[in-house]
Amino acid sequence: MTLAVVDDDDDVRTALNRLLKAMGYRVIGFASAEAFEARTVEVDCAIIDMRLPGIGGLELSERLRQRPSPIPVVLVTGDAHRLAADLPTYGERPFLNKPFDEHTLSIAIGDAVASVAAHRAD
């Protein structure tokens, strides 16, 4: 399974890349939504920081959801306390608050992939 990590923080992106590789995933990192969209890469799931400069994480998530072949998304943020009122509007996209552990991330990836697979089957 190939995952994209879209996070403007180099340290976070590097840490996530290492963690995901240790979990057995192939990982491609991007510093922005624009960098992700500029490359034609096939990924099975995207892990996207909500607070990105330029095109934000929510907007990128929505764009990926609207594709003819939707890409599963896990949204991550370091400030969930400020976003709590808006969380219900994120629908079925898994949402994680930083920091999170390997088990929580693994479940979120599985949930994102299962959610898109269920919509494709409808």
C-alpha cells in the first residue's frame, strides 16, 4: 500500500514517513497540497495536515473525495481543540490530533480505505 503524507512541517513529515515505513507502507511525502497535486502519483491513502499554507488540508481532502476514483484521506492536526465545533462537518474522513500513536494511525488508515471502498460498492 502506498501512502502520501502532505504536511508543511519538515520534522512532522519526516517522522510520519519513518513511522509509516516501519509499519510496512511505501510513503511519498509532500510539503504542500500544490506539490501533491502537481505530481501524478497513485496512492492508496493520503494523510493530510489540516493547516497547510495555500490550499488547505480540508480543501485538498474534498478534491480527493470528488475524483472519479476517490482517494481515502486521514486528516491530522495539532489544534483539534480549536476545531472541535467543526468536526461533525468532516463526514466520514478519519481525523487525528497530533501526537498520535502507531495503533491509532493504523486504525484511521483502515477506516479511510474502508469508507471509500464502501462508497465505491454503492
